[in-house]
Amino acid sequence: MGSWDRARQKRTAVVKRQRKKSRDKARSERTGASRASAATGNVHRHEPMPDMTILEGTPYAAGQRLNLDFAARLVAACWAKCGPCQESIARKVVERHRPTLAALAGAVYGLELNEPVARSPHVSATTRSWAPLARAAAKSSDGTAAYAAVEQMTAEEAADLLEDALDHWALGGASTDEITDMIKKVMPSGPPPRTGGPQQDSDADPLDAFRQAGVDVFTLDDLDLDIDVDPYHLAPNYGVMPMQTIGADGCEMPMLLLYPETEDAGIEDLKARTGWKGWDLRRMPPMDPNWRLRARIADHALEGLVHVGPDGWDDLELWRAAESVSLRGPWWELLDRVQHVLVAGPVKDPDSPGAVEAAAAAGELMAVVARVSFS
């Protein structure tokens, strides 16, 4: 009798464990928590929880039903830097909630600010190829192609897209240094050109809905005004070396040689941002009056190299002087007399003899003749 009772208790215990496992599984499916967290009752609910109803008005899921609870939990976990929750919920989103994945990624890569991501080497190939579909969906309000591409992705590809997108969503809980680092990862050529000028008030800012829902969204103007991040330092940076050459008229002409100061600076960056032509040293490069070397008369110092847009505002700052260095002497006098300067680069080691010639021979030298703007 005793042995039968023990057997019955054992069977009952097994049934209870199975029921508990079923409840744990259901709770895991419902909340996105890992099975272990569900089993112990320690389901994380990170605060603050963003209002993800903002995703419902986006086109990227092509009208499919979204799991806004999972989306909110995933973003909150990113803000809290909770790896276990991120991993658990992200896995379920990839496996069973592709519309939600498309909406989360589209809300990031549909923004005009993130258009340069399509050529960024710091995000996955999946994200680079999908980002243009998100931009097209944002412009046309038709996300059919963008969503279809997400549905057709392998689990690995979908995970890559989601991970890249979450780097942006995580900005809501990031420090200023982390924001700078994250933006540089997806914008290797720096932020897109600014049009400058006074900011115009708009009653239809599409980013306001994100901000009102508690999701921090950063534009270039936010980076300037609200947090201490300088867009110039998000782009590849260069140093300059004053030199001189011979102009087309056989007279001396001032020259400025660019050399990379950051790893992302180089020939590909100049090709992407400047529109300069290759220079073989045999003939003068074209003159572009929209490129300006700014110089300060008071202390004979160079201030920066910029491109001026059609509206008269600087739309690209290629070089900025880190400190004031007086250039009194023959070079400044030549600059003052000629009023133009030949700008060439990039040359990795400008002090090395023959470095300019070697760059030109390798087809890795670009140049332009810029105006000098004294102030």
C-alpha cells in the first residue's frame, strides 16, 4: 500500500511538473521572457516602457498585424542594456513576428537621416540591401516590397537586420558618447549635407510622434542644439599641410595637402563627399568657387575648408582647424596675392618624400582649386 501511494505521489509530481512547464512555456510565449525567467517568476519589465502604437501608422509591415507588446519590451530592454531579455525577445520576433521586425527596422531606416546606411560597411549586408526598400516605402507609403523582403529573409538575415535596427532604438537610453559612436557606425561618410539657415517651424514633423511616445529620435539639428555632439566629428577628419606649386600661368600658387586623421578618412570618402576629380599632376585641376578656404586676417591663420551650397550656407565642412596657427611669411603673402589655393589629397604620410607623386601614380589623388575667403 505504501509503495503504491509513493508511486501515485510520484506520478502526481510528474504531472504537476509537466503542467508547470506548459505554464512556463505559455508565459514565455506571451511575455517574450526566457523559459528560465518565466519558470522562476522573474519576468523582467523594464521601465520606462515606450508607447509603440507609433508603429501602427508606418507602412513597413504592409498592413500586417504587429505585436506591439513585444516591440515595447524589446526596446525597453535595449534602453536598460539587458542582454538576456534582448536575446530572448529578439529571437521570438525573428521566428514568429516578422511584421513587427519590419516595422521596427523601417522606423529606423525609413528616415532620411539614415539614408547613408545603404553604403555603410559597419552594418550587415542584409541591412544595406534592405534600407533602400525602407526609404522607398517611406516615400510612397507602400511597404509591400519592404515587408516581402523581410518575410523572405533567413533567420540569420532577419536577426542581422533587427540587431542593426536595435542599435538605433537603443539611443533612447544612451549617453552622448554612445550616441556619437553609434551614429559613426552607420554613417562612415559623415552626416548628410545640411542646408543651413534658420530652422522653419513645421506642424507635420513625422518624428514628433516618436518623441511624444517617449522614444528619443535624433536629427542633425538635435545633435547641435540639445546634446553635446558635434556633427563634424561624426565624419571622417583630415589634417592639412601648406605647400606651394606652379599654376597654369607658370606662377607660384599656394597648395594645401590633405592627410587622413581618422581611420575612415581617405580616397573613398573624398570621392563620396566632395565630387573632386582625380589629379595626375600634369594639368591644373578644375576651379570650383563653391569650395572656400577660410582664413583669418587678424592672426594670419587658417580656419577651415568648406563647400558652400546654392543658398549661400555651408553644406559641407571638410576640414576645421583644431587650433590657431599663425602662418605669417611667404606662404601667407602668396595666399593673399593669389586669392585661390590648390587643395589635393589624401596623402597618408605628407612628410614622406615623393608621397604626392606616389598617390597620383596610384590613381589615389584628388584635387580642386578653391577660393580663399578672408575675414
